[in-house]
Amino acid sequence: DQQVKQNSPSLSVQEGRISILNCDYTNSMFDYFLWYKKYPAEGPTFLISISSIKDKNEDGRFTVFLNKSAKHLSLHIVPSQPGDSAVYFCAASSPGGSEKLVFGKGTKLTVNP
Amino acid sequence: KAGVTQTPRYLIKTRGQQVTLSCSPISGHRSVSWYQQTPGQGLQFLFEYFSETQRNKGNFPGRFSGRQFSNSRSEMNVSTLELGDSALYLCASSLGTKRLAKNIQYFGAGTRLSVL
């Protein structure tokens, strides 16, 4: 039972344009959502997060939007740069003491110069 | 501040053997979580340790075990290796405090295990 889904395995955009990566979840208990970026041969790197009490969080070129009623979140990257090419993972956590994250399977973003 | 360190980076084992992977968390972090990444399943949670106690466990067989030491360093052990255990094993650390602030997990580079 996949609780966090990233339905697009890959996305290709032109440099300077907007990249939009999507993520859906099924568990309404999730209260915190994170995006990680992963380059080959490296571990995931934290990008940005959002609490379920918010609907938007910005950090520089990265903005995450949360639509709780639709159980959907998206990551916007504006403007996209070739260095943004990587696999992006959406992750979610539930309330409580555990740090467990539930991950989507990732979307491979390619930004073309 | 040093990041999360995992050793070794690469391992080759044969079926039936056992393996131990090591993780040194970021200084001051008390929670260590382990994840398995495979092409088909993505990142899957194995277990989490906090203050030397297992706080949560994923849906993996008992061949997968772990422990945490008083300095927060953690080890993961897989016994009786199977071909399907070939994967990237990632360790992540965080403060682990109970929601004083949302805790972000920081990942190591992983250990690539190949079972032949």
C-alpha cells in the first residue's frame, strides 16, 4: 500500500522555466511533508518542508504548496537551472515521537540548457 | 559540522553471509533511522533508534536488525543474506526530540550492498 505517490517518474524542462513536481498521499494522519533531492552516488539532501497547518512555504527558488483536501502537494522550482537535474523525493511523516518518513518513489528532473 | 557518515561505501557479499553497516550521525543528533533503497520499491523505512532504543520498525523480516550505542552511532546487521537484499542502505540522523520543532532528517551517502 503506497501511501505517498509520485506519479511522474520523469520530467524534462528548459533552463529558466518552471519545474513542477507533484506528490499525492493517502494517509490523512500525515502532518509534515518534505522534499529531498538526490544526485547519483549521494544520499538525499533536504530541500524544503511544509507543515500541514500551512498551504505554502517558500525558500528562494523553491516553493512547496499543500492542498490538504486533495491530499496533494507540489514543488515549484523557478527558474530551473541545469544543476537542479536530480531525482526528487516527496516524503511525509505522522504525528508522534517517531522520525519515520514515508517516501514516494521519486521523479527524475532533467533541466536542459 | 560533519555530516552523517556511513561505512563502508560499497560491499560485496554472497548469499547466506551476514553483513554489518555503520552510521555515525551528526553531532548532537540522537535519532538514527535506516532506509533501504531499491529501484522497484524506492526508499523504505527499516527502523529508527533513539537513545539506544528502537523507537519504530518497518515491515522487514527479522534478518534485519540494528542497534545504537551511547554515542548515538548506529549499526545495522543483515543475516543470511539473500539476492534481494542488494540495495543502497541509507542512514539518516535528526535531533529526535519530540516535536519541539519539526525534525529534519539528514542522510548519509549510503552503503551500496551487492549480494552475489
